[in-house]
Amino acid sequence: MTEIIKIGPYHPLNLEPEIYEVTVRDDKIVDVEIEQGYTHRGIERLMESKSLNQDLLLAERVCGLCSQAHSTAYCLTIEKIFGAEIPPRANYIRSLVFELDRLHSHYMWFVLLFHTLHEDGHLIRILDARERLMDLLEPICGNRVHFSINTLGGVRRDVSAGMLNKVKSLMNNLTKLSDYTMKALKDAAPKLSGIGMLSKDKARAYGVVGPVLRASGIKSDIRKDDPYDAYQEVDFDVPTEDGCDVFSRALVRARENFETIKLIRQLIDRMPKGEIRVDLGKPPVGADSGRVEAPRGELIYYAKLNGTNYPERVKLRPPTYVNDRAVVEMLVGEKLANLPPILESLDRCISCTNRVTVVDERTGRSRRISLDELRRLK
């Protein structure tokens, strides 16, 4: 017997609105249709109507869990066009907050994973310990979620020696939390192993990035492949796994937590003194791109400036945009009960991903429209 099950757009399984139309035959998934577009906010178009500094705040708000990643990618892109050289201390502070952001994002991912497995004890333990990290990010940045520590040319505020010592002290507690997470994950291995398979060849073919790619045995990390900020001055490993399944994706993130803690300690120990920002001057004419290793994988920004304080074009390509293409490959042939952990293994961010294209049904041509036109559409 074949039946079609619709999940979404609003469903306890989805933290963000989207539709999964799953065709099931004899409790096996035989096809999946994904419909998005419910959270499209027109960020790229909006950026073209705001100043370069205002766009930095918009970039931070693309994603609540990757605020520092989007902010840094945007800054790197604009600073390349200006030809600016950022002070070393600013690069270290950016990297420090970036890695703290990676930790809180990964811990939240484990919270959501254990939620899909109905392991509420692990969920509560990790979420409670993660709160100490959020409590520390607030005095460092001034905010708990959208950090606003970056500015074009450097960072907005310095980090005192006392605060750096508090961060270093917290790392001892987070090492214990990472040990606990690793043990809890290994206990859950029977539920996660062998499902949501994505072979190394398929991972290359779909162009997936981040922990999803590294869990298919491919070592790729922008912090190593194309270093930015202070990453060329610190030592760390890039964990990979060959299992190509949900458990491998979880294991990569669990191992990355230890590497991130090691990175944070080095950034604190090697933090240089000096200025924290430079003045960029008058906006030039030019275009360039920047990329970073967000918690979910490679994040790319492109910008084109026309000599004014308002960019002519800003384009971003978040990791979920490419990783989502592999969802059908992972789901087809699986039991319906395995759908939640498989979807969770991608760490999807739908707000980062949604796009709207306006197509003339008579000619088949696509076009861009202004915000005023979009508001008038019925």
C-alpha cells in the first residue's frame, strides 16, 4: 500500500516552516518532495537599499545560530574590496567569538538530536550547561544571540584580560560537557548507525559541505583550506569519519567540540595587543567574495560596490542551500521512523536557504522585482 504523508509547513518536527511530502510504501520511503519559501525575507534585495554598516546588522540576522559566521563573511568580503588590512588583535577577537559561536551552535544541535531520539535527560543536561556559554557571550559582545562584535575594519569592542580568563576557565567545564556528549552519543549509536547514508562519491556529486561532507570521509574546512582572521596562526585538526551515516555526522560534531575548545585556548594564549579597528575610508568601485567555515559548513558572500555607501549587489550562499539537495538521497529507502534523525543530521537552516524567483508563465523568463512591486502582488 502506498500513501503520501505531508509534514509541515508547521509541524513539531520542523523548527522552521517547510513542507516534506513523503511517499511511503510498506513503511519505506520511496520518494520525497520538498517545498520551501515560507520564511523568505528578501535579505539580499534589502541589503541593496541599506548602507554598508546597516547591511552588517542584516547579515547577522540571517541566522540566529550562525550570527558571527554571517557577520564575518560579510566583513571579509567588503574589506577585500576596500583593500583593508585588519589589526591582528581584531582578527583574534573575531576568531574567538566565532569559535564560541561554533560551540553554542553544536551543543544546540545535540539538544535537537536527542530531542528527536526522546532522550530528554541528555537534552536538559546539555542545554543547561550551554547556558553558561551564552551567559559569557553576553558581556563579551553585548548580546546573547546576534553578537554585533564585528564592524567593518575590525571589531566594535575589546575583550579585557579578566574576561579572557573567564572564557578560559569555562573551557574546563565545556570539556566535561563534551565528554558527556560523546558518551551519550555512543550510547545512542544503535539508533543512528547505518541510516541516512551518503557515500563519499555522492557527497562530492551533491557538493555538500561542513560536518555532512566530513562525515562522508572528505577532509574539507575553509579554516584550513583558505585561512581567514587568525586561523593560520593556530593549530587544530579537522575530524572526519568514514561511516557516511547519521552517527558519523554526530561523531564529527562531537569531535569538533574538543578541537574548538583547543582553538579557543590558543587564541587566548596568543592574543596580540594593539588596535581593534581601522577606518576604511571612501567606498571604492569593485567586487569580491569572502568565505568562512560556519558551524554548518562553507558560507560564501559576494558583494559589488559602485563607489557609494550602498552596495549594488550582495549575494550569499549558505551551507544548507547545498546540503539540502542531498536530503532525498538520504531518505529514499529508509523507514519512515528514521526521517527525524536523518533530517536533524543536516542541521538545516531554512531561513538561510529560501529563495523566491518570479517567473512569467507565458514566456518562462525570470526577473527581479522591487520591494514596492512585491508588496503590491496579490
